[in-house]
Amino acid sequence: MAETVQPAAPLSGRTAWARNLEAPLRDFLRTETGSAAILLGAAIVALAWVNIDSASYERVWQTLLAIRIGGAGVTQDLRQWVNDGLMTFFFFVVGLEARREFDLGELRDRRRLVLPLIAGVGGMVVPIAIYLAVNAGHTSVQGWGTAMSTDTAFALGMLALVGRRFPDSLRAFILTVAVVDDIVALVVIATAYAGAVVVQALVIGFVVFAVILVVRARRVHNGAVYAVLGATAWVAFLKSGIDPVVVGLAMGLLTIAYTSARADLERATDLFRLFREQPTSEFEQSARAGLRSAISPNERYQQLYHPFTSYVIVPLFALANAGIVINGGFLSHAYTSPITLGILVGYVIGKPIGVAGSSWLVTSLSRGKVRPPVGWASVLGGGTIAGIGFTVSLLIATLAFHGVDLEEAKLGALSTVVCAPIATWLVARVTTMLPRRLRLRALLGTAETIVDLAAPVDGERDHIRGPEQAPVTLVEYGDLECPYCGQAEPVIRELLSDFGELRYVWRHLPLNDVHPHAQLAAEAAEAAGAQGQFWEMHDALLAHQSELEVKHLVRYAADLGLDLERFREDLRKRKGSPRIAEDVETAERSGVSGTPTFFINGRRHYGAYDIGTLSAAVHAAKSRAVIAS
């Protein structure tokens, strides 16, 4: 059922589809990358401010702010409110991403949990060991926690600038390692750097968490309920002496992630249709609830809070904590002090050794059964960029040090923002000097990727364009009445023309609740396919999406020279419907609920569908196929 496509220009009069249908992980990466510049700017402003007028800098951040209800309340200075209060939202987003990775990302294959877990821990243990060795015999040894945690925002942002030669999958790998990193760091904050623990307040905090678990088990979806309970737990942990930012992480880890189910989307459509027919407040609330339930709370909260934490909270944290008075005497003393050197060497040298070394150890002990999703050059580059320690490092530094020691710790953390990207650039530069095949292996690795496509391509059944034995297979689940599928079609044609070794597969997913003619159009394509002209009818239908009634379908069949009696009979008896139902069933098993959805060599494509993005994804898949061959 394959068709060979001759090179041709893209269809005229159509533009490439540039709509972004992004998964939470891809959106997370984009936001982190964009926020790195703002974070760096905030740090520079803090340094400039404190060196111009250190008195006003400290006066602002030491301003007291109290929130009281009756005789009870919380009183802290502005810096503490940022560090203990606003940063709770930052760690809430970290928890959301950790849960998303566990439910939908790389870690949904539980076998893949071992390597990032050990790499994350290894990437913390080695820097801590270096810090302890440098500070042995000094009272500053208590600050070992300042040398362990990667700043995800800075790391991903700088990786986009200096590590463009590395594959996109490296960003996902570093993110999973950083999630482990942040979780362990919060455990350290809550234990090693906690003050005197008030047992009664701590018990109240755990009781509130127990209530949260009960409310969650009863499937309560009202965000206000969780906000009140979370705020209560936050106050309880603050009063107990445990850093309350752990509340944010715990709440994020409790927030489940899932893909939108077709049934939920259809229900949301029906509810909106009722509201359209009768626009009452009752139906408005029902439609709103239906739309909300169709999207996982994890994704909704990420969309709500992640930009706020990336563009406001973390830069504000940098502004409040990165200010240090810099002069020649301070720099000459600090860069010879064990605190600054322990942090700087721990991050820049210890992180890549810890991440790459522990990854190699896991791979060796498992005899290659567990290996990184990228090549070893990428792992090393990821380790060097993970050597940027800023946000959590500064947070722990404010708990562990005071006075000059705190200034030296801040300088060490700030220095990693310069040194770690330089080391990453050097790794990338050296990798480009390798022969092509060796370079591809070093960047991409040989690990098997997770296959998201539930039903493998069947050359005897599927509708295929391109060479049967092509190294790359692009599967599209589409709806012939979907305007986005229509706009994507010339992009696919251009891709097939430019990329000779590509096999393209169309599978039906008619969205009958929003496209009334989609099912009939799909059956018409199958009726034409029974006469050997599926692709000709497919192209005609996508070119005339506003004319899909029976009379139009018959006209297209006549234009193609089909046997009209047989065509009409197949439509009347709906002979193509079982085949279409099979495609729909495989779409549901693959987690597909919207169109168009693409799979490249069995892996779901989450990026934009313009020619540049799809072409890059196809080329990356071909490179992996070359390595595997």
C-alpha cells in the first residue's frame, strides 16, 4: 500500500503550519531558557546596587513585613519572605516537573529511573566531597550544602547559548538529573540546615499533609482548597523550624499529570455546545469545569506558575541575595579562601565528574542494559553545564553562613555562572573535531528510545508514501476536515521532496464531535483506496476541506477516474469504517486525542510542525538510525 513520491515543490498557495502544540516539558525548557537572561540581569543589578549604595540595599531587604490574623501571624524581613515564601512556588514548579516526568516523561519507564537518580546523587556527592576536602579543618566545613545543587534555569539557558551542537534530548536528561538534584537539596535544607525543631508545629504540619492526601483521594479538584491547606502547612513548617519551601515541593509531587483523553475532550465539546445553545451561568460553569477536567492539573498549574516563578520569583531571589561588595582586597582574599574555592571547584570540576562518572558506573554495572539517552560527549557536556550553582546554592549559603563567609560563598556561586558554560563550550568544540560517525555516536549515543506508537507500521495495511525501507518513518494521525492538518500537508510534501529517505504514514483520527464531515471524508478516502487511489483522494480532500459533502466526494472520485458505482456503494455500506475504527483505537492506545499528531520512528513529536522543526527532528532520527545500523 506504499506510494513513491517524486520530488516536487510544495503545494502552491499554502503556508507552512507554525502552530506550537507543546508538551509541558518542551514549554518548561523554553521558559527556563528565556528566563536565564532575566536571572543574570537581576544578579548584575544586585551587584551594581550593593556596590553603589550597600546601605540602601540592606535597608530595603531588611524591611519587616508582618501578616497577622488576630494575635497570631508571621513577621519576617523582605529577604526572608522571598527566600521562604516566594521560593515555595519555585519548588512547587520543581515538584510539578518531577511528577510530570514520572507520569509522562522519560521516567514513566521505571527502568530509566535508576540512571538519572544515581547521576543526580553522584553529581552532588562528588562536589560535596571536594568541598569537604578543601575546607577540612575549617569551621566553614558546615557549608558543604552550598556546593551540591544545579541551578536548572541558568544551566538550561546557558546550554542553549554555548551547547547548540548537543542534541535536544540532552536538555531532557539534564532536567531529570536536576529534578533529583533539587529534591535531595530540599531534604538537606529541611534536615541539615533546620533550626531548633518545634515538635508541636511539625506535627500540625504533617497532620495538614494527611488532610491533603485525604482530600486528594476523594478527588477534590478545587484549587482554593489546596491553596488554603498548603498555606496552613507552610506556616506550620515555618513555626517548626523546618524550611517551609519543602511544602511547595511536596504539593507539586502530589499533582498528577496525564494526557487528555478523547472521551474527556468530547464531553468538554458537548458541554460547550450546550452553553452555546443556552448561554446561562449554569452551563458556563459546566463548560468551564469540563474544559478544566480535560487537562491534567499538573499541566494547568505549570502553565499558571512556571512563567511567574521564572520571570519574577527567581530573578527577585537573585536581586535579594546576589549582592556582594566587590573590591580588589575582597577578590584576592576570597579566591584563596576555602569557601569560595570549595564551591567553585566542587561545581566546575566535581559536577561533571559526578554526573558522567556515576552514569558510566551504572552503564558498566548493568553491562549496557541501562545507559544514558545521549552519547558520552553529551553526558560530559551536561555535567559541565550542571556545574552552574546559583539559586539553591545561595539559599543554603544564607542558612549556613553570615558576614564575610556568606560573601565568599556568594562569590563562589556567582563564579560558576561564568566557568561552567566555558567548560561546556570546550566540550562541544572538541566533539566537533571528531569524525562524523564517531561524533554522532558521542552526541546521540546508542540507547533505545521510548516507543510511544502503540501499533507498529504495517506495510501490508498502512497507507505509506516513500520508500518502504527508509531509515525514518513519520506517522501522522490526522483528520481530513481539520484545518491544521490541511495547513501541515504542504509541509509534509516538502519534507518528502527534500528528504529522500523518509517513509510517511497516514492514519485516520476523525474528530467527529467538532468536524461533522470528517468520518465521511475518511470513508471516501478508504473507498478510493480500495481502487488503488487513496493518496490522490487524500490530497483532493485536504485541498477542499470546506467541500466534503457526498456530492463533492463523488465529483472528486469522477475527477480521479474511479468506478463511481463501486465508490458510491462503498460509501453507502460504509465499508471503510472498520479500518478507520482500527486507526482510532490505535490512536487512543498511543495517547493521541488531537490532530495532527506525529510520530517519528515511533517516538511522539511534541514540537512545532513547520518545515524547519520537522526537518530537524527527522534528521536527528536518521542520525540515530545510522548509529544503530
